[in-house]
Amino acid sequence: MKKNFLVLFFLLGYFLSAQNQPNSFFKLYKFLEESNYFKAREVYKNEKKNLPVAYQQFTEAYLNNAFNHLKASEENIDYLLHKKDKLPDSLSRKLYEIKVDNAIKMYRYHEAKEALNFLLNNYKTQLDQKDIEDYKNSLALWANLDSTAPQQVSIEKNTRLKMKKDAAGLNTLAVSSNQDTVNFIFDTGANLSTISQSVAKQLQMKIIPANIEVGATGTKVMAQLAVCNSLKLGNIALKNVVFLVLPDSALSFPQIGYQIYGILGYPVIEALKEIQITRDGYFIVPEEETQFSATSNMAMNGLTPLIYLNEKHFTFDTGADHTMLYERFYKENAAEINKNHSLQRISFGGAGGKISLEGYKIDYTFKLPFYTITLKDISVLTHKLKDTETVYGNIGQDLIGQFQKMTLNFNQMFILFE
């Protein structure tokens, strides 16, 4: 009887909270929760006039964060946190999660730490054990950077660097620190820049013991942190660059004699504001940005870039050899896929080794402005890779490599293929 009463109490609380939210907000919020910021942007444009001011500000905080207008997002959040009419707790919690993300992207590590502490101390009734573990793990990362100065970038003039393919066929760039030069992988799919322990010592980085749990393919690895006081990339100078430090063994593929020395991830790439990659292997950072008149087709889900193709949202990963379609795509196309293709094992791997899952191989056509590209034998997975997965798949080099040049712009938030 007591258990039934608690369930009834929970449901009553949920529906009372839901009743306080405007009907026009539900569809919009569903897209936001699914990280489909492109659809959410469309719905908001049509529904804005039907939303109370607080819900307008909440939606704009979310969308401004996703489309990298971080200062505007902070202004939306500050407005709501000082407003007397409070949002439901579930939405207030989301505001603080956005606040954490804004702070990280603006290199305000102390603010990220404070917002995470607030979440852990004030929203316990909303958190399950996984939420708590995730928050604590994130807190361990940013708290250890509490007194670290913000990352800085200085672009002296145009940079044009020839990339080299490593043993795994991935593009690498020569980066220099303390008169030493090492080739690092360029990877938009890396949330944070990463370095092996031996190379961090070689480049005389400041190593911070942090014991952060990070996910690799099929396993978990304990990572430390490092701060590189000065890093050179062609004519670009970066200061106070943060790296995750992994054991050499976690970045090793002994079966093919391959070792990853380091990875340049999103915080470094975004700081350059615009990068161009050519098919013949050049990495370019122009002095003047490319002008883009169409609606932006790139957004950020935390530190992961998203691209909008075929009216679907995908993660965008220059470090992935092949495009892969996920469970969400499979479910929407299951009848056709099951009828025309045979179930098989799909194998793929990362730093933690290879995994094998059930799936299909299909041909799929992507429609881009001025181009239509069909990729052959794309893997389609029938089950999620992780519980939080909401995208239709991941775009890799097999699509990117079809074009002479690719431009990523983090001011106007677009990905342009030419």
C-alpha cells in the first residue's frame, strides 16, 4: 500500500508540473531533449508568440547554447534565475546544465564547478544514481581546473598546413611545444583534446592528478589532466590548452603497431573560429571568414558537433573513417531495411578495442545544397550504442572525402562542402 501511495504521489506531482507548462511547449521541448536543435528552431519560430516570456527565455537559452551564442545564452539564464515566477524544477535543472556547458566553452572552469555543485546540492530528488555519477565525474574534471587560466588563441596570419596520414589513415597535424614537435590527430568528434602520458611529459605539460573516468570503446579508462602553457599550430599560438591524459596503453593498437600520441579536439578547433580541410590534405585557417547566407546547418550538443542533413540530425566526426547510421534511423526505416537486406554482425573499434553488434549494410543518399551523394554499404545498427543516444547516426570521412574542400565555421555555425 505504501509503495502504491508513493507511485501515485509521484505521478500526481508530474502531472501537476506538466499542467503548468503551456501546450505549445511540449513538442518544442521534445526536440530540444532529442538534441534536434534544428527542428526545435523551426518550431520555436512558429510557436514563440504562444509561449509565456519565461518559456521564450528558456528556449532561447537552450538554442543560443546549441548554436554557440554563449553570451546570449547566459543573458537568458540570468534573466530566468532572477525572475520571481520560477520555472518547474525539471526546467530549472536544465538551465544549470546549460550554464555548466556555457562556462566550459568559455573556459570559465570555476563557474562550471560552482554550477555542478549547485546541481548536486539542490536537485537531489530529480537525480538517479547515473546522474549523480555523471555530475561527480564532470565535477572532478572542472574542479581540478578551478584556478587554470582561460585558453587563449592568437592567429597571426593565414595558416596553411599539409596534413599527414598516420598508420591508421587518420589526418594529423604537427603541433609544437617547448621546441618539440609531435603529430596529433585532428578530430571534431573528440570532446576534449587528448594526449598520451609519455607525450605530455615529453612536451613538459603541467600534469594534474584528477582520476577522471572516461569512456572508450567497450571499456572505461582513468584519465588525468594536463595544461599546455604554449602550443603552436602553424601561425597560430594557443595558451593554457587543456588535455585529457590517458595511459599510453589506452591509445595503443599493438595488433597493427599503432600508437596515438595526441588528439586535437573541439575546444582547440572551435577557438580557431573557421577551419578549412581540402581533399589534397591541407588544413587552412583563413584570416577572413567565409560568408554563408543559408540557415546554419551545424549545432553543438555539449562538446559534440551536429550536422543537419536530409532533415535529420547526425553527429559530425572528422576522426571517423566511415559514416554509420544508428538505431533511430533503423526504427524509422525498419520495414524497408528488413525486407531488402540481411542481418549481419557489424564490427568497429576504438581505443578500447573492437566491438561487434547486429546490423545491416545499406546504400543511402545524402542531399546537400548543390550535391547529392550516395554512400555504399553504410552500417546501420539495430540497437543503441549508449542510452543517451538521440541522433540518426555519425557522419565520417567517406562523406567528407567526396568534396574538394570542407569548411567549418563556429561563428556562423555552418559546415560547407565544395
